[in-house]
Amino acid sequence: MPELPEVEVTRRSFAHAIAGADIRHVRLGKPLRWPLGLAPEALIGRTVLQVRRRGKYLLIDLSEGLLLLHLGMSGSLAFVPELPEAGKHDHFDLFTSQGSLRLHDPRRFGAVVYASAEDAPVAHKLLGGLGVEPLGEGFDPVSFRRGLVGRTAPIKQVLLAGDVVVGVGNIYASEALFLAGIRPTVPAARLGPVRIARLHAAIVHVMQTAITKGGSTLRNFSNAHGQSGHFQTQVMVYGRDGEPCHQCGSLIKAIRQGQRSTFYCAHCQKL
DNA sequence: ATGTAAACCTGTGCGC
DNA sequence: TGCGCACAGGTTTACA
């Protein structure tokens, strides 16, 4: 479910409310992708300092150590004064003095992992290989181009890999390539400065717009207040297989790339 | 080092 | 209505 915009929207929806809260109790449901890495009781008494984001990870800084949180494919967070009884897909609850944070994740590809520090081995293993932030200073056309050197894989798959630029998932990769007019199947290294500059701008634009719109709610994404996003209403190609292109009217195509669906307009994306 | 496929798990929608 | 299959917003792991 969540790509960078959804994760950022989630972060903004509860970061302020949870800052300064003291942890009073922790409840674990079924196992997630990785074990917490710490006895849950050990978190009691620690204070939440702030919530940051790196790629699709949320970093919850504590008075001692931090929690790395990932929403996987189907995760969402809720931050509420009073939690209802846990359902079958509620696998992590953090009860604090200022409200409770709950991770709901039916497929359990998500994770909550404790790290003693941001450069501790656990954290480094998860965050170490990540590319630059698309909305950060490090993302510019020149360094973007350097990152694509030697990459013979299709540009769509290189975007998804996340080692060049982070946070671009299956929806926004298709959308950004459409905006840039680039064919998703082009080998990444064959993109020249002009197309790379267009793609760079498209990625930044799509990410910013999606955040502004509250993310995309395809099935059931919502922020920590239960509010849906509405970027999906202005999607140009994702999930529009067989429908007319909003720009030229020809029918949107769907192909498989690396076991993921890709959507594009063969007329608008010829580069 | 890079590329590709399988794996993790549950739910939903579709064709028969 | 039920069954089986394909597919779903991600990322690690194993192997070419």
C-alpha cells in the first residue's frame, strides 16, 4: 500500500501528537516481517522524542534507542486517545501517556524493529542501502544520472529498486514515467541528460502532489486519523489498463516488469 | 556488481 | 454459492 507519500502523510498525521509521550505499555500481535529485537516491556518508561522518515521507513526516536517502522504492502497506522479491542490484523500497539499508536497490517509484510541507535547494525542493515530522498537536497539531475550509469535494467525497475532514489513505488513509478514521457522499458543507462532531467522533475512533482493530496487510497490506506487520501482520483495511468489516456485518448497498456504491473501510454511515452 | 525470480501472508475479485 | 487462480501500494533472499 504505502509508498513515500503515504508514509509521509502518515508521519505528519501523528508526529506532533505523539512527541513527548511516555510509553506505558506495548502489545504485540502476530509476528511481522522481523522480530522487535527487544523485550517489549523494556520500552516502558521511555519517551517518544520525534518521528522522522527515511524512504518508506518511519523512525520513532525514543529517549533511548529508536523504533524503525515499515508499513509493507498493507499496513496503516492509527493514533487515537483510546484504542478499541485489537482485531485479528492489529499486530503492534504502543500505549502512551498521550494516546495509542496501532499498526494494522493484514499481510504482515510490515515491521517494527528496535535499534539502539541509528547506526546500530540492525538499523544499518535496513537503512544502509537506501538511495537519496527524492524531496531532499541530494536529489538532483546530475547525481541522478550518475546513479543510473551501468544499469541495464528497465528504468521502471531501477526506480523501484530504491538504491538510486528511495520511496518511488509501483504507483508513482508509472505516474512519473508518464509525466516525463518515458517508456518504462527503456534501459536506465540509455537515458541521456534531457530525459533524466524530465524524469527527475516528474518524480519530485508526483511525490509533492501526492503528499498534498493525502496520498493514494486504493483499497484502504488512511493516515493515523483514519482519513483517506485522494491522489488516486488524478492518476494518469496506474490501474487504468484499457482506459483512454487523459492526454491523447489512446488506450493505456499494462505489462509485467519484474513480477509487478506497469501501466503506460504507448503514444505519450515514446522516448 | 547487476539482474531476475521466488519468498514472505492475507484478502479480494473474477471466471467457471 | 463455491472453488481456484491471479493479483495487490514492498523488500529481502538466493541464484544466474
